[in-house]
Amino acid sequence: MNQSKNYKTEHSHSKRDKYITEIIVNVHPLEKRVAVLEDGRLVELFVERKDKQNIVGNIYK
């Protein structure tokens, strides 16, 4: 049974920027993925897995 959900948002930053930015989100019970595309090209990819500790944004000594 496929329980993943996909969301897609599209917008342009401003009139002077000629490219289109898309944010694609895929949510599954065990994994979340977010992709950022500019003019259809992947510029960032974030993956968060339930079984892996996420240390982004935390400060460790």
C-alpha cells in the first residue's frame, strides 16, 4: 500500500528574475524528501529518514 504524498508549488521570485523556482515535497511514513528546482534543474535536495538521526540545525561540541 503506497502511503506517500506529493506536493508541488511553483512561483517566480520577482519580475527581474527570469527563472521559475519549483519546490517538490514527497512525504512517506519512513522518509521525507524536498527538491528545489530552478528552470527545471535540481539545485537542492533534502532527505530526512525516520531511522537516521538528523543533525542539521543542531550545534554539537
